[in-house]
Amino acid sequence: MKLRGAGKFFIGFFLCVLIALGGAFAGAMLDQAVMAGVSSPKDPGLDYKLISQAWQIIWEKYVDRAAVQSTKLTYGAIAGMVNALGDTGHSTFLDPDMVRIESHYLQGNFSGIGAEIQIKDGHVVILAPLDGSPALHAGLKSGDIILKVDGKDTAGLPLEKVVSRIAGKAGTTVVLTILDPKTGQSREVTIIRAKINVQNVSWAFVPSTKIADLRIAGFSEGITKDVRKALRKIKRQGATGLILDMRDNPGGVLNEAVATASQFLSSGNVVLQKNSKGAIKPIAVQPGGLATTIPMVVLINQGTASGSEIVAGALQDAKRATLVGEKTFGTGTVLQEFRLSDGSAMLLAIAEWLTPAGHVIWHKGIKPDIVVSLPVHVTPLYPKKEKNMSFAQLKASGDTQLLKAIELLQKK
């Protein structure tokens, strides 16, 4: 099961419908031609005849004949149906290409610019650039707004249109016009798409200390094994404190988030799931955690979402760690994938998740225990760069959130 929020994988997608009709079926009644082998919906209010009538009128009368494409209309119809749920940016439809992209992302490899995007307040917003991605190297940050792609405005476009313009083969170039909402300044950024192999787990000792900085960039399949491997090394080398950096971590697989949180907790629950009927199911901490007593600080920001919010919320409620940084994104649904007959899929919210203490995160986010903003022109400092730095260089980096975490752990 995948844990998602804000329509996220490495690129968000627009909500779309599941009527598999070709041109030959354009005039057929949908209650006869749609979804063969699927039982009729229980809601008698769904008027297939009305939908069929609209389809037939478009098919026969619309003047731009080149635009009347059965697959495009089918997916557009599904988009409208899922949009009508009001779960904008969460429940979503994936065409077959997007299903493959999502699968590659969860496996930790894909091609593109490596940035999660979503529609927010009518704008195309970057949720998070992925570690080691062309987007990160180009200086894109959480909250940046994409105004144009290759000179064409994104305003008013559905997200799948923006995705199709940004996506492309490794080695090709895309030019984005980016607005920084903090400064109000816009700039053009040229990015060369690349094949991206995401390293979701990395760590290093903070220079001149025994404080380990453990970075988790996403919860792809199998990540817990990498986390446990890193924690064994951290313990063997005598760490006295641990920074868990989940800034710009967009989440991923629910089971991996639960297993990762369990490495730092000895008992209790990691998360509560609330289903459509209001029933609440606790998901308990898994036994055998490797770092249940070491002093901890967790770094979060507005790009911390979904699975990483589950981990942060569990550690905060258990008073296991101090959270430092900025309020998280505020995702809060568990999405289950439902594959459709043509290779497309719907990710539908089947449950809402709450922190162990029952706090609602959906649309609200997790507030840090200590609020520390990152200066506008400073990018987060991650373990790969720390390895070859002196403490003076680290301090000069301007990463105020990391420096606050170090300060707190040095006092313990």
C-alpha cells in the first residue's frame, strides 16, 4: 500500500475517469459499453444515459475533429469524476505512462528533472526537489512556482499538461520560468533531464563531533534495510547524538515509513488509520528498533510530506525527538492503487491517518517544537557535502536548521 498526499510521486498528476471506449462505441449507451466485467455501482444516482448523451454529442458535433480522441476524452471524463470528490491533489488518476513512472520512482530510479510538483491555489508549485536531481542542482526549492515551461504559460493548465511539458528523455533540455514566492522575483532556469538513481539514505558525522546526520530523502521500497545498515554503522562508530533530516522528503510506501519510525521507538503506535466509516485502527511500533535511546533531533520543512510526516508525528508524540524547522506540508491520506484494464490506475484515498495522539495532519501539517526558518538563498546541507567540510565551513553554510539541531544535541 502506498502512502500519498498532494497527488505526489516525483511529479504530481491531474485527477482523471475509467470509461474504456473507442470510436466504435461513441454512440453506445455507457451502461452497456463501459467497464466490462465490473459490477454496476451501488449508487443509483449515477446517470449513465446522461453521460452517454454528452459523449455522443461531442463525438458527432464538435468542430475540431482532431481534438475528438477517444482515449483523451475517456481520461478526461475520469478526471472530472475524481475531481468531483473534492480530494484535489490526493486521490488521482494515472495513465499507463504515469503508472510506469511511479513504479520507477518507488524503486528509486527514473528519468526527468527530479522534482515533485502539485497544483496549489491555482499555481504549479514545487513540493520538493529530489536529492541528487537536476532540479536540486539547478537551485529549485520547495515552494517555488513554475510560471512557464519552455516559454509557455502554465496558468490554468491541468497538471498532466504541465507534466507532459516538463517530462522528457535523459539528455534533453527544458527551460522553466520560476517565481520565488518569498522574494517575488522570477528567473529562467535551464535544466538538462537525466536518469536519476535516488539514494534515499545517506549519513555522515557532523565535522569535529560525534553527532551523526542521517538523511532520509524518501520512503521507496526496501529503504528500511538501508536505514538499519546506516544505524548499525552509526552505533559502532560511537555516535552520541542523531540528527534525522527529513526536509523535502515527499513520502512513499506506508510500510517503509512505519518500519523506519520503529527504528527509533520501543513501544506504542506509529500512526492511526481512520477509514471511511470513522473506525480507527492503530499501527503499532515494530519490535527490534536499533536506535531507541540515542538523543535525537528531527529536521522538517514545508517539503516534508506524507510518510515523513508519519515518522515525525510519531517521534514528536512519543517525546522521542525534538522537531526543528518549519511546518510540514500537511498530507494525511493513505492511497490504495486500483489498476484498470488498460494499464492505467486510480490512487484513491481509502483512509485518513492521524498521529498516535490523534492529531489531524491533513491540510494542517506538523508544527515543529522549535521554529527555525532557512534563509532565502540557502539550500539545506546534506551528509554528502558534510563529509569533506570543517566545522567552520559547515557553520558558514548558513543552514540555520542544521546548526540549531547541532546546538541542541551538544547540550545533551
